[in-house]
Amino acid sequence: MLKNHYYSEYELEAGCDEAGRGCLAGSVYAAAVIFPKDYHNDELNDSKQLSAKKRYALREIVERDALAWAVGIVTPEEIDKINILNASILAMHRALDQLKVRPEAVIVDGNKFKPYHDLPYTTIVKGDGKYLSIAAASILAKTFRDDYMDRLAEEYPQYDWLSNKGYPTKKHREAIRKYGVTPYHRMSYNLLGGTGELSLDFKD
């Protein structure tokens, strides 16, 4: 069961999480959420433990109940330049930048983060299953990224992004092998798996 209280003693604590680190295509998304300190919701959980229908229903609740929330995005081109770990952290920083309420502390899912201004922060492994604000951030990051990948799927239907959201499924890799890459693929990734050679031609 998720903890319903803040990790820190501060009055305004932001929870952060990201979605899309392991994808072969598309931007990485992150979210930041600040709840009232006494907020509780038994339904909030790690987005991976929820159905898509439940995630979208909870997104509306988070947007309504949070003191502040925001989503940050880092593009495939940026990912290729700075690597996915740095890109994930940058996406969280961009989400924090957009919060309409300035947090006094930050808690982050995982074990890696970089200082955000002068705010104290704590990394929490599997934090999306432990703290409400991180769970909410995971839901926002996942649903906003899914919406984005659904839009890209209309442009490039052959890669099955409606189903795989850019993750390295067999069908996705077979499409890369057959059709080549798109401007949305992360060229620093092993797109085919194994040691296969890849055409670098962009497909319009």
C-alpha cells in the first residue's frame, strides 16, 4: 500500500518520475506532482501496475487534486547527444521548471538524479509504488507519452507504435529492419538488437 505522507518534513514536496527510457523511438517524458501534505488516494499506484483505462481516469484525478503538476519532455535528438540517463533527469528538471508552485524538496523514483537548483532531493528505488506524488508523476508521464506515441503512430503506422509505444518489440524491430528508421528513432540505441547492421536512411 502506498504511503500517504511526504518523505520529507517540508510542506511542499514534489514527486518525479519518467516514462520511455527503454524505448527505441520517441521522446522521454517526465512529470512532477505536488499534493497537499495530508492528501490520500488508495487508487494511486505505479503506472505499470494499472490498466490504461485506470491510468487515464487517475490522470484526471491527479490534475484536479494536485497543488501543482507539470510534464517535461526531452527529444530523441537530445537523447542521442546526452544519453538517456541525462535525458531522463533533464526531463524531470523541465517538469519542475514548469510547476506553478515552487517545491521545497523533491523525491525521485530510482537511484539517479542531479541537483535541481538548491532544493534538497531524495532518490527512492521503486518510489512509484511507495509515495503518492511519485505514483502520480508516473501516471502523468506514461499517459502523456502514450498520447504522443499514438500521434506519431498516425504518421508511421508500420512500426506498430499504437501497441508498443516505441518499446523494442519483435514487430517494432522487424519494421525497422524492413523500412529503416524514422526521424523519431534514437540512433544511439541498438535498434535491431544483436549485431545486425542498420540502414540509416530516414523514411518519410
